Amino acid sequence: MGASKTVHFTNKQNQIAEIAKAVGHPARVAILEYLAKVNACVCGDIVNELPLAQPTVSQHLKALKQAGLIKGSIDGNAVCYCIDEKGIEQLQTYFSKLSLMITEQKNTCC
């Protein structure tokens, strides 16, 4: 989406779009699932779990972090990653509200 077009949408719509974009790749979904399972880990642990090179995993981690879905803290010379509950809650709240709106409308389309 071009930068000039995002001004036509609310901040919330732009935030959700950014989060959705971040989870729009199967490697990122796999990273989120792995972090949910192990609670916290370093990049090397994720590299061992996925069929991807370390630089590729790092790029995926960066995208997830920018979207607010994960957070990282420096642990020696490595970064320890974990799920950012606020980002996940934001996504969950959005889809819950959307689902409720659809249910209340009793959509008869199609």
C-alpha cells in the first residue's frame, strides 16, 4: 500500500493491516507458534526449527517485532525473543469485534 493512500484510513485500520501483513508469511506464523510453545528463545533456536538461513529468520523476526507481535531483549551477545501479548491481544480484539459485527448483521449475502 502506497504511503499516500494510508492517510485515507484510520490509525487502527493501518495498525491492523501492518499486523496482518506481518503474519502473512508462513515462516512468521511458524515463528509465532514456536515462540508460543517455548515461551522465549534466541534466534539460533528458531533457525534450528525452520528450514531457513539465519539472515532470513532475522528478517522475519524484525518484521514481527516492528508489527508489535514479538519483543526482544538483549541477553549477552544474543537477543532473546518472546511473544508480545499486547500485539496478540490487539489482533484478537479486532477479529472478535469483526466477528461480532458479522454475527449481528445476520449477513444474508451469497
